[in-house]
Amino acid sequence: MSRRKTERLLNLVVCLLATRRYLTAEQIRRAVPGYPDSDEAFKRMFERDKEELRELGVPLEVGSDQQGGGGEEIGYRIPPQAYELPDIHLSPDEAAVLGLAARVWQRASMAEAASGALLKLRAAGVETDAPTAVGIEPRVNTQDPSFPALWEAVRDGRPVAFDYQGIGRTSVARRHLEPWGVVSRRGRWYVVGFDRDRDEQRVFRLSRIVGDVRADGPAGSVTVPDGVDVRRIAFDWGDPPSEPRPATVRLRRGAAQGPRRWARDVRPADGDGHDGDGGAWDEAVLTFRDAERFAPYLARFAADVVVLDPPDLREAVIQHLKSVLACAGRPAAEAGGTVGPR
């Protein structure tokens, strides 16, 4: 459902809930934004909207209100007593789980929805904050740009296509996937599904997806096979072991003692070993296997370590530093300080 249609239906529901009398189609047309000027186009769209609301379970009531000034013309309204949910009664454990589920999202696209759901429950008189029952507050980081699109594709049952760079590959390959689920494993996110290119079940790490994830078919066209446990598939699947690789780095003299302890071939940097500010540098070789795991470690030393080679490690460090800077520049609530899938 498009955003424009969603907003129009929401405005229609709010309008029909707010009135005490039946509103005619023409009154609704003037009150609800988003309807076309053409009479015929409005009639078709309004009929579709009515059917959509009924399919969603909204109790749309049809009648006339002669005493209310509407005459005998047919009108519409939604009785609040028929639309409202019954009182919500949660046990302390259930309320604690809801609070925990909302706090698990950290800097995620779903954080706003999670906090909004808790706000509605609190407004209904349900206490969702139970610190005595919850002694931990986990955080799930979903900074991978492809996460929202893949999550929506799984939800909608829609095939996707994306460019993927496998381990040890210097170029990307276009992949076409029927996604079954998105799973977090050891701090990383993976999408599990049926790979149309390989004609088999596959697991892809989100951090290796390059560029945008595009829809590759209609919603509802992906069916998860019976008995499939996407979490089990993701946990049983492992990245092939990476071979040790050398990294050439510059270390500020007198600093970065951690990397220095296991560096080799330490020598003064090319030239006189000094930068423009008079600081002295050494050049060294470090050994690593996974650029994405190694980058956060090197980034901890900030300006005292500069990666010269290989390019993928250098780029991983730069991107990690940029993400830290971006988070530091946002308000605490936006960065996930107050609210944090499977």
C-alpha cells in the first residue's frame, strides 16, 4: 500500500470517527485530503476505500441522519464503541516483555514504531516499564543500509535484487533472492532465502550488499516452505574461513601501543617520518582476516593509526569513523538512548 493511500485511509477513518452524524460522500470529499476533483474518479476511489476499510475490519456504518441536517441522503460514520479495542490486561511478565522488545531497537528504523506502540499502551493505562522484572537491556544495531528494504520485503513476501560482494571478490555480482527472513547472528545481520541465480537456499550478509535493494516482483509472490527455520539456517551457515592478509598502516610514534605489540616490519615512515604538524610516524605491517571485524579495532585509535593498504580495510575504517561521528552529532533520544526482531 502506497504512503499516499495509507494517509488517505487514515484521514478517512479519523474523519468518520470524529463525527456524531452520518457524513455524505460529498462532505467526506471536502473534508478528507487526497481525493480527485473529477466526480467519476472520486466515486471509484471512494468505493475502493470503503471496501478496503471493511476488509481491514473497520466497522463502517451506513445510514442517514435526517434530524442532523443530512436529509435522506446516504451517509457514513464509524461508531467509536464498535471501533475501539477492549481493555488490555497484561500480566507484569507480559508488560516486561513488551518493554524489553521496544528497547531492543537501537538506532533502528523501527525504533519510532516501537516507542509509539508503548506510548499507546501507556495511554490506555497499561504499565509497560517494569525495571524490577527486566534486569538487562539488550541493544541490536541495524545500521546496515539494506536492512529496512529487506525487512519490508520479508514482511510483504516480495522478491528482491541487489549487488553483492562476496569474500575475496573485487567486483560485485547481481543476485536475485526470494527472502524468507532476516536474522541477527554474532552481531551481524543476514538475510535467508531462495537464490534464483543458484537455484538453492542461500544466506547473505547484509554488510556485503552494495547499493540499494530493489523489488524484483510483486508482493505476496514469495512463499516460505513449510518447516523452514530461518534462524537455524543462518546459525548453521558460516562464513568460509578467510586467509590471513597483510595490512600496511602508519602508527603515530609514541601512540597506538596495542597494534604495535603485534606489528611486524616496524620502520620510520617514508620520507623523514614526520607529518606537517611535526609529529613522527612509523610504518608497519599488521595481519588480519576480516576487514569488517578488524576495522572497529583500528578505529578505536582514531588519528593515531592510518590504514594505507588494502583498500577494503581502509574504506571499512573510514566508514566506521563516519558512523561514530554521525551518531555523536545526533540527540541522545534519536541515537537510541531511550528506546532500543528476533
